[in-house]
Amino acid sequence: MSDMKKYALIKEFAPSWNNCIWRALAKALIVIFTLKGSIWAQSDPWAADKAFIKSIFDRALVQRQSYTWLRDLCYGAGHRLSGSVGAEKAIRWAKSVLDTCGLDSVWLQPVMVPRWERGAPEVVEVLGTPKRKAIRLPALALGGSVGTGGKPLIGEVLEVRSWEMLDSLGKANVSGKIVFFNRPMECRHVNTFEAYGGAVDQRVHGPSRAAKYGAVAVLVRSMGLSLDDYPHTGMLRYDSAYALIPAAAISTNAAEQLSALLEKEKTVRVSMTLHCRTLPDVLSYNVIGEIRGAEVPDKILLVGGHLDSWDVGHGAHDDGAGCVQSMEVLYLLRQLGYRPRHTLRCVLFMNEENGLRGGLAYATAAEEKEEIHLFALESDAGGFTPRGFSFDADPEMIDYYYEQILHYEEVLRPYGLLFWRGGSGADINPLRGQKGLLAGLRPDSQRYFDFHHTAADVFEAVHPRELQLGAASMTALIYLIDKYGL
Amino acid sequence: MSDMKKYALIKEFAPSWNNCIWRALAKALIVIFTLKGSIWAQSDPWAADKAFIKSIFDRALVQRQSYTWLRDLCYGAGHRLSGSVGAEKAIRWAKSVLDTCGLDSVWLQPVMVPRWERGAPEVVEVLGTPKRKAIRLPALALGGSVGTGGKPLIGEVLEVRSWEMLDSLGKANVSGKIVFFNRPMECRHVNTFEAYGGAVDQRVHGPSRAAKYGAVAVLVRSMGLSLDDYPHTGMLRYDSAYALIPAAAISTNAAEQLSALLEKEKTVRVSMTLHCRTLPDVLSYNVIGEIRGAEVPDKILLVGGHLDSWDVGHGAHDDGAGCVQSMEVLYLLRQLGYRPRHTLRCVLFMNEENGLRGGLAYATAAEEKEEIHLFALESDAGGFTPRGFSFDADPEMIDYYYEQILHYEEVLRPYGLLFWRGGSGADINPLRGQKGLLAGLRPDSQRYFDFHHTAADVFEAVHPRELQLGAASMTALIYLIDKYGL
């Protein structure tokens, strides 16, 4: 039992204590409870907490509030890239829902966001030869890409499987070509996010690294572990030292097909027509709701996800799920009559996908207002069955925090939840300077990259029970940290 | 570190020991390794095992052997109820595949199995009234049900939500009616198998308990947590003291619809036409393959699933998945050049669904041949992401076993696997008299009852990575138990 737990137990009993004798007796009892193997061992000091957490899970599974909200968000707003009509609708919707949740305050936090538009659907096509017809490749322009100026860009394709290969090919071979980055995600990783982390550099840095050697455009194999026909979009980052060249992702099946064609025909020419463009920044908002703490209102426990999504599908797993789960944390605790000690705040961040402006603006404002974030939890890894939480903090603090929370893991273990050290979430990462504890919900990752940044990421791809278990797990963790502190 | 582990380490190093001094030194080193916080703590005595287990997971995820086999089984044999053509095809297929796996022996174990046939598709229809048309309800006769004699059976529907309600309604209200058991699975359970266990008594015992009060037929709400249009079949058990009346499951949506109609119209008549029938028992087989143990060949570690399925869909999750995973355990260990100490046996049981004859025949034969089963592991809970293993044994032995295997849990924890006490599997349960350890693979259960015993349980419902992680997890556990014993 942590000191905090003992402290809290003492505090809870405080109102009924009339004198020091009772207090001493209670302390002695607590000491006895904690002695391993004592005759008191069967008395579980966490019994009331376990019962409350059971009531959280019960209500989440029966009521399915997140699932209902997710349907409303997906079908009401649809996809919602920063600055789009969908994003505006989502902001209005989220505020109006939070307004009905019985919170102490709900507000919009202004933030200027980049605005990138896909325009008319892109066309990527392998040119026909006398021996075969042209082949259309399912493709999506990468977020932030320049367009092809309203006309097809045609070039010979050069397949590249590593940075070393690109560098050794050099200007002589790359110049004037369309570079095709085709290093697959490594399927050996049990955690698919590791596979993503090992391949996404091609999408982020490929365009400028190819432009450095004179490439005219880039095609990237989609970031997915399945072989299918869905192209996966996502952000690129141009290096202003080089030409800004158009870039698109093609589906994994298309990547295999293109690679096989190159093997067979040696010279393969592709035509790319991208209509995308970047417009001036526009005003948007983070959506925030909070319940003010009864005992330490100046210390904040934050829970959140990001409200923006890519401009295909519904953005259901990424990150509609995290938004509705975060909203449900406050909603469930209110419904269950829990009176939090700390201030609980739900933040739906804008612009995680292509700028992180919402997360940065939130952290800047928090610093200006001298707000203290004791804990921040983000859900942005899909609405799948929760497997646990990963925790992150300032290196000076992480051991201390980890020691404090290990007791909570024991309480959550029956729900299949484990704790480990690792990343938290992109939107809350700018808060790390505050030296609080950061965490990420970690759902089962096996199916996530079948949907991530694709037209397949729709409401129907989310399982109601899996989504609800995530909401309940987050609520239970917030409850424990609120009640017993860090 | 368990004594077994130390023993095994000593044994492994044995060939290089020339005298007692070295032996004593090695023992001392092992003691030092196990001292918590010692300067040797960073040397991990499990390092070689962890590396081998990593190679198991790598190969399973890259090669996807179970997934390829599952496709062959689902599309080659299709569904495979005991005694059907599909079951025969599956037996031939499984034997031919095991014959290519480099095992020491592969054989068929004869077993007489019941044969029940659905016949032409069943028709369950709410009769029309002057105010509305007839309504067809998606339905499947329950396994083992009698038919309606080639003609419609028509009766008034009586909805029953509990056994108490049935008993209090009694003969006066039940006689001549079609009893409609409509108690839903309890969605509060995080483990959906608990929800199933709490509702399936209606399907198993409902027909005879209704017949006791003179009911003419039974409809049962499907055993599923989703609201959808798939009826779930499954076994009923007639009590020979009462009339054998026809029984069918209707989809959960149909159950809701029928219940709403009863609320509105009070008197609702349904027509049921079931063409099912029971034929004489026929000869079938368990399919068995084994690698003979190099050190203790008389002690068997068994891994298995059941080869039969219900007669709808592909029986992909139930239990094609468990079969191909069990086959892959032996295949992977052979491929990786592992030489087992114990005899490893893969058993694909026949007739789990409607008789358990395969499991019973296997246990009887084992007893006759005085075979010792040190450990048996069944996979029969779907091809979803593995969450761990549940362990079962004779009450006298379970504490001892559990103590032995907890070390293995630490090694498997990085793969997200936990151990707990619970049931193992229906087919291996008849072996419990041998007092060995029994275990069940426990995949994530959230989606299982969306597919169980329905036409939706097809190959495409299985995710390749989830299936493969199950195969790898089973292989890793068998490896640890083989190497370090129990």
C-alpha cells in the first residue's frame, strides 16, 4: 500500500474521528492490513475502490455512451481535417454535447491552424505500353504535398528500399525520376506501432530526400501491414532547402504490383495528377470541458484525444474514439456521483494530424495561466480492446511516479490492463515541461494500421464493447489518480 | 528461479563439465544470478529462452502458416459437422498436411460420432394479421433438435425471461404454446464467455423444460452480445422424461422484434418448419501427429483443438483457428530445429460440438495405453489476439503447478500474455483424471460471440496477425514446459 493510499484512507475516515485515540487506532489498523500474511490479509483495503471501478465498467458496457457519440460524430461531422467544414461541425457538436454533461465549465480555446486541401481526387496511373493497358493505382496525396499544377506529371519510376540505396544511386540516377519508396513495415514487431515507427520516415522525409537528388515526385508504399487496396495518407515534412515536389501514397497491393512491373519491364512510367494545395492558416479551436476539483482545484488531471482527422473515411479510430472516450470519462464520473478532489479536464485537441497546433497552443496557454497539470492521459491509438497504459514523464520524475502508480495496476489487472513505460500522446507531449505524469491508453494494436489514415476508418470499424472498455479503463485510472494522487 | 530451471541449466551445461569443481562453481554462479540486486543481476538466465521465443514469434508472424492452413481448411472442407462430407474432407486434409510436417508419426484414431442433419433451410415466420404482413425471422434449428415432420408447426408464442417465470406460468399457460426464451446475455461481463455461460442454459435445457409444461416447440434468442441478423445454432440436450419438441434459435434482432410484437399485439402466432433429423452414428476420426521426446518420451505434452464445426459458415474461429494453431506448434518447433525432451502431440478432436466423442475416446484410449499426459493445452476460444492462458488441474495439484509455471509467465509477459486459473478446454477435460496440468489459450473475447455458431464465422473474420500471435504464444508455452518441466 502506498503512503498516499494510507493517507487517503485516513483522510476519508476523518469526519467521523472525534479524538486522537480513534485516529491512532485507525492508523494501527491500516498498518496491520498492510502486513503480508497477517490474519487480516483477507480484508481488502481496496474493496470500495474495486466496487466503484466495477460500477464504472458496468455502466460503460450497458450504456454505450461513447459508441452513441461516435456514431453522431462520424455521421454528423464526418471526416474533419483542420480548417474544413467537417472540423467546424465537430467543434460545434463536441461543445454542445459537453454542455449537456453537467460539467462546471465548457469552452473553446482559439488556435490558428494550417489549411491543406486535397481538391479533386488524385489520379496515379502506370502508363500503358504496346503490350499492356495503363494501370490505375489507388493513391492519396500526402498531407501537405504540393499539387502537380492542374496537369499530369509524368516520369520514370525508380524503386528505393533504403536511404543507403537512395544515397548511393545519387543525382545521376535519381534526377528527373519519380522515386518510389517501397520499404514495407516490419511484420515481426508484435506492437504494430513499432513497425509504423520503423517505416514512416519514408513518408515524412522521403519527398525532400528524393528532391535533394533531383527527383520530380514521390510515391510511397502505404503504412499498413495488410495487403489491400486502401492508400494511407499522412503528413510529409518538406525541407525548405530542396524543391517541394508532389508526393502520394499508393496502396500496399499497388506497391507490390508496381514493384513486380519494374522487375519485369525495367522501365515503367507513371502519371500523377494531384490537385492539393495549402491555403492560409485559419482560426479553429480546442474544445475543453472541466469539473472543478473539490479539494485541490489548482491541480489538473487532463484526459483527451484529437478532434481533427484526415480527410478520408470517418476518422473513427483516429481519433474519434479517443475524443468520445475522453468525454465519457467526465460524463461517467458525474453520472456516478463522484466528486473529484482535483480538477478534471477533457481536452479535444485540434490539428494533431498536420501541425499539432492545438496541443502546442494548449500548453502555451497553460504556462501563461500557471496551470499545474499533475497528470495527462491521451487516447489516440484506436478504439480497440484496451491492453493497458504506457507512462512517460521527465527522466527525473518517472521512477518516483512509476513507484506510486504500480498499486493502481494491481487494481486494474482483473480488467486485463497492464502498465509500462513508453510514450503518451502527441497532443499532451508539450505539457511535459510541467514535470507531471503523462500517459497513453494502449489498445490492442493488431488491426490499427488496417484503418489508420484510410477511407476504411469508419464508424463500423469500431466495436462497441472494445470502445467502451477503453472509456471505462480511462475513467478507472483517472478515478484512482484523483482519489489517491501521485 | 524455480528448482527445475536451475536443474535444467545445470543439465544443459553438463557435457562441458569435467569435474566437480566446475560443477560447484556453476552452481554457485547460478545462486549468485538469482540474488536480487546483486551485481550479476543484469545477466539474465532466461536470455537464451527469450531469444528462442523471439524466433518463434518472428517466424509465426512472417510465415503465417496457420493463416494459410486456415484458408485451405475453410475453402477446401468448409463447415464440418460430425459425420458430414465436410468433416471427412477435413480429416483427410489435416492428415495430409501433418504428413508433410516432418513429425515422427501421424495417425487417425477411430471414433463413432452422432450424425445430425439440418436438411433443407428452416423457415420460422410470424403469421400475418389483417393489419400486417407475415414476418420471416432469421432462424437456425438447434443442434440435435427434432424436425417438424415435413410440415409447419403453428403455435402461439409465449415469451419467457427466466426459469422462475416459466415455472410460475406452469402447464395452464404453457401447454400448446411455442415458448420463446428471451433472456439476453449479460453485457456487464468483461469476459464474454461469462455472459455466454450465464445465458446458454436456455438453449441447452430450454426445450425439455418447456416440454415439461406441454410446450409444442421452442424459440431461443441467439447467444450473442450484438444486435444483428445472424441466428446462432448450438447444441440442445433433451431430457428423455419429456416430449422431444422442435427448437430453433432466432437472431437477436428477430428476438427484439418478436418481443416488441408481443408487447403490442399480445397474441402472436408463429409457424416453424424444421427439416432436421438424427441419423445413426457413423465412424469418424481424431487426427493425431507427434514428435517423439528425446529424453522422456513416455510423458506427453498435448496441444489441440477440435476439427468439427457447426454446419454454417466456415467454422473459422470455432475451431478451425485452434486446429491450425495446434498444428503450427509442432511445425514451428520442427522448423526451428528444436529437439523436444517430452513427446509433443497435436490432437485434432472430432465431435466437440455435438457429443464430445473425440475427446472422450482419446482419453479412454490414453488410459488403456497407460499414456501419461503431463500437460494438455487447447485452443478453442477464437483466433483473436491472445491475452494469456488459463490453467486447470486436480484440486490437489493446481497450487503446485501454478507455482511452477509462474516463472514462465514472466518470460511471456512482454508478449502481453498473462496466466490465471480457470477452465481449459472441453476436449482435454476428460484427461483431468491423469492429474496433469490442463490449459486453455485465452484470446481477446470481445468479438467471439459475434461469430460463434453462425454463418458469419468465416475465414475472412480471422485476422492473420491475431491468429499467428496465438500460434506463437502456444508454441512458446509448450517450449517452456517441455524444456523446464512442471
